[in-house]
Amino acid sequence: MTQYIDPSPANFAAFKDLPRDEPIHMLNLLLYRDEAEYPEGHALHGNGWSGRRAYEEYGKTSGPIFSRVGGTIVWRGAFQTMVTGPDERAWHDGFVAEYPNSGAFFEMIKDAEYQKAVVNRTAALSDSRLIRFKPGEAGGGFG
């Protein structure tokens, strides 16, 4: 099965081509490694952390930047079972991050401290999905 940690150039170009002046929701689906894989020479290489622990470190180190650009978590949950979708994929966690606009997301990922923090995310995950949505109205029924 193909695994995804970072966006492809084509997918990132499509993201950049979307409107930049409206709020966005980013659905994150996370599958942690059993053991985090930090690059050779990194201070945390070989420390024995689980992928979940490395992702917690990512949250701790990237959180202040996420907050500074106006990001907030609007929903978070722990995976229980696949109802519709491939049986071979069972995510550990999921959440929806809201940004005031895509410019805030770009500001975050370009931040020098964020770029240091993201090594924890890469070390933590064996697979992930990051999907952009335009927020809609909550409540009511389907459709």
C-alpha cells in the first residue's frame, strides 16, 4: 500500500491555486509508526520513542506557531472502525484544523521554528492524509 507523509508537488500546486482569502478546514488522518524514525544525526535519533510520542512532540513544538497564525482545532477523535472504505487502513487519530485562510497555513509551514518541528511529524507517521475543505454550515441534516 502506498504511504503518504508529505504532499506531492502536483497536490501542493492544486492547494496553492485555490482561493487564499477564505477560512479553510484541514482534515488530518494519522497512522503512527511503532517506533519513530528520526534521521541519522538528529538529536532524537534512536531515542526509542513511539510514533505517537514523536507526534506529541510535533504538537508541542508546532502548537505555538499554529496558534500564532490563527489556527484552531475544531474537531478531534480516535479511530474506532472503518464503516465505508478499505479494510486495510485503520487510522489511529484524526482531527480538523481550522485556519483563517490558506495564507495562515503557508505562514506556518514557512516559519523557521515550524520547519524544525516538522521533523517530529515525519518521524512519527507511517501514513497520513491531509485534505482541504471549504467550511460549510454546521447543524441540520445531510445534504
